[in-house]
Amino acid sequence: MRTAYLDCFSGISGDMFLGALLDAGVPFTLFEKTVAELNVGAALEMSRVNRNGISAVKLDVMVNGERDVPREEFWAARSGTRDEGPGIREQKPERPSAGGGAPVDSHRNSHSHSATDTAVAPARRLNDILKIISGAAISEHVKHTAGEIFVALGAAEARVHNSRIDDIHFHEVGAADAIVDIVCAAVGAEALGVEQWICSPLNVGGGTVTCAHGVMPVPAPATLELLKDVPIYSGDIDKELVTPTGAAIVKVLVSGFGPRPLMTTEKIGYGAGARDLAGYPNVLRISVGEAESVEGDSAESPGAEEIAILEANLDDLNPQLIGYVVDLALAEGALDVFTTPVQMKKNRPGTLLTILARPEHEERLRALLFRESSTLGIRTRHEKRYALPRRHETVTTPWGEVRMKIASLNGTISQYAPEYEDCRRIAAAHHLPLKTVMQEAIRLYLDRKNG
């Protein structure tokens, strides 16, 4: 199984993850193309740096011509506790949000902030960011992954602020940086063709950090919220080493934590953090290769997870709007959405709308149903779901590449199917029947499987 292992001995941040992806072979031009598609006023600069003798790739996200600086420098510049340095200008005290929403201090990679961020810049809410991602010319898989990471980040902030996720707003400049970090992370992960991500315990650093809430112990509130149920520790460095963006990437991509699994390593990448710490290599390492599959291993058995189920009976909603609600729910993190025809009171035909979601997305999807549908009540419950582990293999048809989704049970392939979106794109581009593309993809996969 194609596996990536993250060595987080010096934590993880968005730019460290992107740098490690580049060093492991992801083309820089792919990230440049992605940033251009997002059209959020950002640009990238890549360089190779030395971190205590380790050669690593440093990726800087430039927003309005400004490079990020570490969080402590950002807040020192705002408070006037340090002299102005290059690119650091005097800041005014932060103003309350005009809209009353809770500001996201961790809107950026909090290893680094633009020294010229101001509290009066426009803000983007989560819906605005999800629309930007949805409108970009990137794969549906990337859109889904990036959306999940942003929803995880917003949900953590909402819990910290005791606020609704819809009320969380992202500072305009910071949102641009976070959009680039998160979408490029999803693009790079897809480009590596990794089927499972495994992570070491995370070194979160130590000491205190100054943020919008004042002086707080490391890890920062949103970071710790994201790292629930994740093995973490504090090493000898009294700095913030895991950022909210890095924690959100780990939360969504990583399927397991622990020591390096039995695997052969083909590619190694090092991504540099913003700080050059004396006597300490401030880098993230990615190892990519093939992990051994063991018969009966839990990684090849159905995995149990808790899911939230939301249901609403609709008998007075235009069917066109039901389709719209389904699309919105999927775009905002639902695992699945389906409808069932039902007979309701007064003998009226109606529709039962059912949404399956991860528990952390329940509040957001419930708010969506109340806002976008005509329902006056929503039923929710939590159930256990068993899902077979899945992976992708790519086959090359005469018209382009198609990913095959493959499910396994106890080491034996039990299901396989071509990805619908890949086949639909090819069929539309080449004016072919969709079934022809799907049949050819299956034939090529079986030919390869059967030798």
C-alpha cells in the first residue's frame, strides 16, 4: 500500500508540509498553477535552506507582496514591544469584528504571520472560502479534502470561542494564506498518490505564545482542540511548533499514529519551518514508499467510526431546491446525502432527506438544513459505521487516466469501481458514452490484476 510517514519531531505547519511535499517530488509548477486558479492575491517563493545541517525546501506564501513572520514577531510588532525591522510596520490595536463573529487567530499558519496584517481588512467566512475552493479548476477529490481541512479548522475555533461555525470569520490576508496552504496540501497529497498517511507523535513545543486571546500556553487553544485523541508531547524547544493549519492537515489526512510502519522508502522530503533554531533542525520529514499488508491486520479490516445522522421530512419544498441542498451538504463535508420518498400527514407525498456526517460537522450541516430547506425540525442520532479500507490505482485509457477505487477485506480485494468524476470528465471531453469509458477502465484494471 502506497504510504507516507510524517516525522513530526519538530512539529508541523502548513508551509513545512508544502516544503516537504516539494522536496519529495511534487512539482513546484503544480502549486503555482493551483495558486493562480485560486485567484486570492497570493504568490509562492521556493528556496532551499539549511536547518542545522539538514537541507530542506522552504516555501513562502506571499500575500500582497508580504512574507510571513513567526507569530511572536507578528504580535510583538502589533504591540510595539520591539523595534521595527524590515517589512514590519506599526500596527493599531485590534478592533472588534463589525459582524460580531469570532475572529480566527489561527487563520494563518501560526508559525508565521504577515507583519502588516490589520484588523480592519475585510473578512471571509467559511462559506466564502468553500466557494473559492469549489470554483477552482482542481479535482473533486482535492476540493473535498481541502474543504474538510477548513471545516475542521473552523469547527475547532468555534468550540474555543463557544460560537457557531458560521460565525467564525477569517481575516482576509490570513484567509488567503490559509487557502493556499490547505488547497496546495490537498493537491500535493493527491499528486504523491499516497493511499494512507501515518504520523509520529507530534512535538508541539513548549512555553507560551501571544495570540488574540493574550498570552497562552503552547499548544494554542485551537491547535489543542484539533489534536484531541492524537499523541502529542513537549520537547526541549520553548516555541510553538504545531500550528492550527498543520494540526488540521494532520487531523484530516492521517489515518494512524505511532512508530514508522514496515515499509520500503522510495522518496524523502524535508520541509523547513520559518525559524532557524540553534542546534536543532526545525524541519518536517516525509517518507513515501510501500507498506507491507499483513493478512488479518486491522488496516485491512472494516474500520469502525462514529457518524452523525441528520434527517428531515420535507413535503413543501421545490424538488429543485432539494437537489441544491444535497449539493451544498456534500460540498460542506457530508459523507453522504440521499433522499427517500415517503407518505406524510394529510396523505401528502414527501421526501425524507438524510445526511451522514462526521460528528464535528453535525452543527454546521444542521444549520444548513434550517437555512436552506423548509423544515421546522431535524432529527439527529449517532451510530457506528463500518467501512472497508479503500485505496486508488490509476489506469490509463486511450483518452486519459482514470482512478480505480479498490476496497479490501482481510487482504483480499472485495470491491473495485472506476471513479465517476474521472470517467464523466473524459466522456464529456471526448464526446463518448459514459458507460464506454467506465467499461474500458474496468477492463484495463482486470487485465493488469490478472496479469
